[in-house]
Amino acid sequence: MARVRILVLSSSTGAGHDARAQAFAEWCHELYRHDVEVRIEQMLERSSRLYRWGVDFYNWIQQRSPWLHKVYFTGVELLSLINRSSVHLGRDYYEKVLRSYRPHLVFSVHDCLNRGYFQVAREVLGDDHVRCATYCGEFSGGFGYSVNWIEPTADLHISRTAVARDYAVEQGMPRAQTRVRGHFMRPRAHREELTPEAARDYLENELGLVSGRFTFFLATGGNGANNHLDLLPRLLPHADRAQAIVICGRNREAYNEVVHWRNQHPELACFVDGYSEEMHLLLQVSQAIVTRGGTTTCAKALHFRCPIIFNTCGGIMPQESLTVKFFRDSGGVEQIANADDFGAIVERWLADRSDYERLRANFLSLRYEEDPTLVIRELVDLAQAAAGTQLQARPFQALPPRVSAAPFPRSS
């Protein structure tokens, strides 16, 4: 029987919230084994039909019409009034989970699962028997940063960056209850940091690509929203110097179309995959990633030193704009609104590597190193305070940080 129980509140609006929930669960097992039990609940989807519809609608918007999310986002902000001090929609299911599981920590990784949810947890379990914490994955503040992230009664509010933490304090979070912590990547990502030799071997033998060519990584979220077939033709004129890694998420149709395109254009070296569990490896062998402003992907790109080209084709969602703003202010990213923009960047970088190297230096200035176990231990300590236990974390065995290869590969 686990000595400490933690309930993680998440929802599948996009893939980032669930990815952080999964990373937290894996870290807890890595450090504490069976002494810490983690239960992840898709609380919005499981507790209310209306919320389930809202989650599905959000994901449809992300795939089809990102511009429409400005209206959707404004509507979601009204939850800050509805759940100011309690949970109304879906309360019966939430209470059932609390009473049966009796967590020592309620940990929210989703903006809509803070306000009201912490108050109900204390009401059901008692103030002395549960603690509450939030991890907000936004990079900065402003329009797109949901007021629902701000619950001043939280025992701990964790922000990804100092910029986002300062904004949370401005919005009402007591500074003493805030922390700036890392990116919640899975333990595997920290174990599998490649040396230059290992990266070359992975690129050539696992992906079937060519060392010495500039590798563009065309990414997508878990839902598979993409415009790969618009961007790939812009690489064809440079097939002797450039190549592509393409992932399609859980979009089987997109995967089939890209595979068909690759078969018709064998001159361009191209690795294609669906939903990938090896993002951390693919980033380490890429010189740039083309992606929307999803916080999880962008955090991994920063950690693994892979500069970002933000894909804003079709519009940009409010929370994505927070990510774009954070990186754009440093001068460390490019941004495209159509395939022609992408083609221009490809031509410019391949013609003059100094432009790319200058951008990469600005991008890397935003990195910071941190012990990835620190935030896990802080959260488990909160749970232990409610459980009245004292657990000792196991040491995490990670490889030493790799020495980066040349930022722009030389042509062979």
C-alpha cells in the first residue's frame, strides 16, 4: 500500500497537459517506487458531458481553425466566475474520486482545474489532510494566460519561467507560494542525451538520413494538425544540402499522405513517423524545428538546443501567442505565416550560415540548467506534509550533459 497518494488533474486539450502529468507520474516512480502512488484523472472529460464536448471542440479548433480559439478562450475565462470557490459542473464525479482515493496532494496541470477544485478537496478531506499545487506551463503572461491558473489558496504555484511567475504574482498569486521550475520531461529524455557520435549514428542508421545536411524537423501536436505538404516542396530545390524529419501525430491520413509524397520525391532525404515517443532524440539530430507554439514541444526544443521556426499558418491560438512572444522577444526564433515564408528562411539559412548561427545563439541564451528531480521532490514533500510521512528519494542516474556538435553541419 502506497504511503503517499497524489491525484493529478489533467485534460486532453492538446497534448501538453497530459504529457506533464505522465512525466510527473514516471518521475515519482523513478524516485520513490511504490511509496508514492499517482492517479491521473482526465477530470473535465470524465466529470461532465458539457466539459467533454468542450474538450472535443477545443481539439477541433486546434486542427481546423486556430483563429476561432480567441472566441473560445474568452468563453472559457468565464469559468473563473463559475468556479470561484467551488465546483459546479462535474462536482459529483470529483467528490467521488476524492472520497474513494483520499489523496494527500491534489496537483493540477490544467488551467480549468484549479479554482474551486482545491476548495472542494479541502472541504471533503479536511484542511490538515490534503495539500494543493499547480503547474502552469505557459512561457509568459498577457492575453492567452488564463485567469483560471491563478488560485491564491494553492500551497504551491509552479511556473515554467520567471516571466510567467512574475505575471502570476501580478494577477494575485502570493509570491511566497510560487516557484520557477523546469520542463517536466520524462526521465528517459534526461537519460538519452546523445554525444555527437551517437547523434550521427542515430541520424544515419535509425532514421536513414545523411550526415552533413541541414535537418529541418516538421512537427505537429498529438492531434496531428499540420501543413507538411505545403512546406516540404520548399526543401526540394535544396535536396543536396537539406533533409527533413516529419511527424504526423495521431493523424493517420496525414501520415499516409506524407509517405506518398516522399515516395514521389526520392531526391529529398526524409524520415516520416506518426506519433513519436522519441521527440527528445529527433530534436538532438535536427538543426531547426517547425512547430506551433505548444509549450511542451518548445520546452523540449530549448532544452535540446534546437531553434524554433514558429508555424502560425491559419492563425495563432491565444496561449500559443504567449510562447511565441517569449522566444520572439529574445530574437531567437523565426516565424512563418505561409509556405513562402518558410522557403525564404530555408534559402537564407543555407546561403548564409551566420544568420542561423546568430539566431541560435540568441535562442540558447534562454536556456537554464536545473536538477529535474527538484520539482518532483518539492511536490512529494507537500504530500508528505499532509500524510505525516518522511520518504527519501532514490538517486537519479543520468548521463553527463552532452557536448553539442557544431550548430550548423558542414557539407560533406
